[in-house]
Amino acid sequence: MTRLYLSPMIDFDKWQEIFNSIRRHPLRTTLTALGVFWGIFMLVLLLGAGRGLQNGVEYEFRDDATNSVWIRRGVTSIPYQGLPKGRRIKFTNEDYDMLAEHFGEVDQITGRFYLSGDQTISYGKTALSYSVRAVHPGHRYLENTIMESGRYINETDLSEFRKVAVIGAVVQKDLFGDEPPLGKEIKIGGTVYTVVGTYTDTGGDDEMRIIYIPVSTAQKIYAGTRELHQLMFTTRDMELPAIQQLQEEVRDAFARRHQFDVQDRKALYIFGAAEEYQKFMNLFAAIRAFVWFVGLGSIVAGVIGVSNIMLIVVKDRTREIGIRKALGATPRSIVAMILQESILITSVAGYLGLLAGVGAISLMESIAVEYFRNPRVDLGVGLSATLVLVLAGALAGLMPARKAAQINPVVAMREGG
Amino acid sequence: MLRITDTGLKRPFICLVFFDRHYALPLLTHSKNRREWPDAIETRLSMIQLRNIRKAYKTGYTQLDVLKGIDLDIEAGAFASIMGSSGSGKSTLLNIIGILDEYDEGDYLLDGKMIKGLSQTEAAHYRNRFIGFVFQSFNLLPFKTAQENVALPLYYQKMDRRKRQDLALEYLNLVGLADWAEHLPNQLSGGQQQRVAIARALITKPKVILADEPTGALDSKTSFEVMELFKKVNREGMTVIIVTHENDIAAMTRRIIRLRDGVIENGNATLSATK
């Protein structure tokens, strides 16, 4: 009867006994908690930082198509078939045509023609300075330009040498404010262009301070040539080795057309974003592996730390165990007491470590740094790591606790102070 | 033997202890209760019966016989001391009586109950209910207050916290330390600590108080006070057994049991015999 009545009280009483023990042994509690806290904290921080770094670099790449290839002109550094070194290579519309006609793997192509320096752009009384890019229609896909209104440069613009312009969101805001810009006339240098489209770009404000005009119009008005300053193209869905193969074939074709040694790396620069992207991806795989290695290392260190502390705790409590046994504690209750205390401390410490880690990551998130973005941590990973440490602590405590609970109380009471 | 009479007298008494704390202390506070016990039964009643107890420790290839056939009867309400030089087996004997250690051969009856081949859990249960220990080094838990220390044995009886704390305070009052209830052991003198330990031994209303060199760490004045407390406890009817090597301490008990080389040399020595 009495037992039955008291049974709900028993557990409460047991936990009160454990809390009492924890409260009266701050050093022991802190030491046990610290290893777990620190292990989980570092793991969460590491995983979060690793993820943030990866997100950051992926974000930097979002602006440009990752399957783009950029071709830039150079100056020959090797004499070739009687031609001296130091020749400047020049691209023309024929190079564009060659890329379009001879390379089936090439998807979108564009040339770029730069107007020298920033141009003064004016609308009504407002006059500001922006850079102007003269491009082919394919440029849109190379820069991941997002059309907000109107249209991009098209083939008809090119063939009819139309004076049309596509303006970035920043240009639009600066020149037009809330006024609708489509169909309005702006002056670039001395020439009047009609705005046919507006765009945004994920690359940030600098990418939206640009005005695009048809490449043919610019060549005719500002230079009277068929020259291009730069060529870019995207590849169809291809693996990296195939893209690299294509780049070599393109180099070959340019070497033949412009008569330079194909080995002359300074005559022509070909830059493949895919190659660069792959490099970063490889770097991440390495960083991820490293993060996991260090993370697992901190968990192992935590396990060893907790195990050591538990050995010391049991040793430290041997006398207490002897006294309790003499007063009527069963071996089972002794083992339970030690394990429950350890599990309570390590669980709370692990949870606090998790909280602190997530908190620290939130702080990192608020600091805007390039190549670092959205550090996130999989809470499941943190919780499993906590569980591992809690179990390790319990297991490490179980063996010595069992042993200590079997010692003759009289012998146990002789231990230590 | 007299077991039926024994249970008939003692059981209701023990039960009262668990159900109402107002009845918890009659033995110690109201001496009239004790007077109701017929003297004839009390003196003939065996609290501890040891029959041919043998105990040996095996170390490697050698066997060390510590107890070589102990026959001993200690009657209920006795105030006895066990004496002997170190190595005489008195500590082993005390451990066996206190159910802290097992014996190889023989029979041990505690208040008529056979104490033999117990599991660790059973042994713990019997220790908790039947034996009150007092040690030379007090063995209080340093992180618990005097009151909490005294209450601890009742924790293992799963008694309600409030109830056992109240009882602990009453027992502290009994040993004259009610004002020190909230103190930690290191804030108490040696004599005070030992009195706390005695209160802790008494709180479960055990059958026997076993004291292992209880005055070994105390000066003679404090030793005397502690022995006075034991005398008082014994006067209230509690069986008290003290292990000591000090003649003047043994002289304060009513019976001296002398041990030598694992056998009882003199089971009922008197003070004059020791001198």
C-alpha cells in the first residue's frame, strides 16, 4: 500500500538525488560537460562553415553559365612560318561565323565589341556614365541575363544595324526613375538609341549598370570595322573532358586562321568556366572530406575525453559507492545512479553545444563576406553526434561503475580521502 | 527456540516505525516501552548466532585461514565489544556479521534469519533493514548536509523525501545536533561527525549497531561522549557491538569477546580478566 502510493514519487526523488549530486560537484560536472559541449560545438561550427563556403562559391558562379568558354586575343610570342613574334591577333565577324558553322557542340555564341571607356548616356536632362557592350543575341545566355520587360538584342537588329538598347535595372532606375523606359530614346555618345528591353542580373549591381546594343551597329557607328574584341560561347551538355577537347579544337582552328603556332599560349587565351567550376567542385570535395575528418576527430576526442572523465568520476566516487552500499544501496542502484548522472550531464551539454554552434553560425551568417554564404548545419548530424557522445559516456562509465558496485563496501570506503 | 515469542513481540513494534514517525522513537524516548519487555526473554534471546564460521582468503597458491570456526551467541540488547590484535580476524568477523562479506562454512543467524548465500541485492536489503554501521572514519558523504546524511538509509527504503528529512531531524536532535542539520561534514568536529554517523545508523531502527573502531579517530574526551551515546542507545534496548583495540573503550561495554588467530579466545571476558 505504502509502496504503491509512493511509486510516482520514487523517480522524482531519484532525480532530486542526482541533481543534488550535480549541484554539489560543479568541477566534476563542468569537466564532464565540457568535452561533450566543445566536441558538438566545434562539429556544428565546422560543418556550418564548410557548407557556407560551398554556398558562397556556388553563389559567385551563378552569374555566368558554367558551361561557357571565353576566347580572348593575345600577342604572339613565337615566330611562325616566317612571321615574327609580337603580332597582335584580331578577331572579326568571320571568327564568329567559323564558331557557328564548324563546331556542332557550340550552343550559344556571342562576340563582344567594347566602346572605348565609359560612355555618357543621357535621357532628357539626366546624363550619366555607364559602360556599353555591343553583343550578339547569344550573349544573353552567357551572362545569365534575366529579361524584366521588352526584349533582348535579336538577329534583325544586327542585320538592319538598328539603334536599339537593352538597359540594366540600375541604369533604368537612375535615368527613368518610375517612368516606363520602353520606347524612350536615350543618347549614347552622340547617337540616339531606342530602349527595347530592361533586364536584371544575379551578378549584382555592377552587372546591371551595363547597356547592351547590337554588335553590328556599334562596329559601323563607332569604328567602321568588322572587328570583335572578344568571343564567348556555351557548349551543349558535355562532360569536362569533352569540353577541354573542344577548347583544343577551337584553338587549333584559330591558329590556322590567324597563322600562329598552336603551342603559343600567349597568342590566344581560352578560358573554360566548366574547368574552373570543376576545380572548385574538386576543392569542395576536398574541403568537405577535411571538414568531416576534423569533425569526426573532434567527436573521437570528445569520446576519449568523456570516457576518461567517467573513469575518474567512478574512481572519485568509489568511497561514496562504498558508503552507499553499506547503507543498503544495491549494485544496480549504484550503476544506475552513475549512468543517469552521466547521461543527464552529457545530454544537456551536447544540447547546449548544439545551440551554441547554431548561434555562432547565425552570427557568421550576418557577417557578409565574399565566398561565404548561408552557413547551414544539418541538425540531424548534430543530434546524432550528441547521441554518440552520450552513449560513449554511458558505455565508458558502465564498466568501471559495474566494477565499483561489486567492490566490498569496506574496501571501497578505504579508497581516497 | 524462542523465535515465536520473539516475532510476536517485535513485529508490531517495527511496523509502527514505518507508518508513523510519532511511533518511530519509542525505544529511545519512552523508556516505559522497554519495561514492558519481559527481562527473562530478553536475556535468553539470541540476536546473533554464529555456528562454526570459517573464512579463508585465497591469494595465488596460498590459502590464508582468517576465521577458523567461530561459535558465538550475542543476545538481543547486548552491549559487547570484540577485541583482538590486528590479524586476529576481528574485522573479517565484523564484515560477516554486517553482511558485508560472505563466509565459507558454518551458519549465521541474525535475529533468527539465516544469512547465507545471499545475492548482492538481498544483502543490500538486509544491511539496510537490519544493520546500522558506525565507522572509524565516520564515512559521511562530504557533499551532503548532516540531515541529508542521516536520511540517506531511508532513501534506499524509498521513503518519501519530506518524511525522511523530518525523521532525520528527530534523530539529529537525539544525538544533540539538531542545530547542525544544515552543516556539511567538514564544518563539524570529529565527535560531531561521529554522532551524525550514529544518528544515521539508528534511523532505520536496525537490529544491531555495528561500530568498527568508532573512537579510533577521536580524542579521549570525545571518545567518552560517543561511548556515552552508545550506552544510552543500548539502554533503550538496541544491540550494540563495538570492535576496538582500546581496553578502556572495551571496558565500557558489558561483554568483551577476545579473538586470537581466527578463534575466540574468550567469549565472555570481564574487565578484570583483561587487566
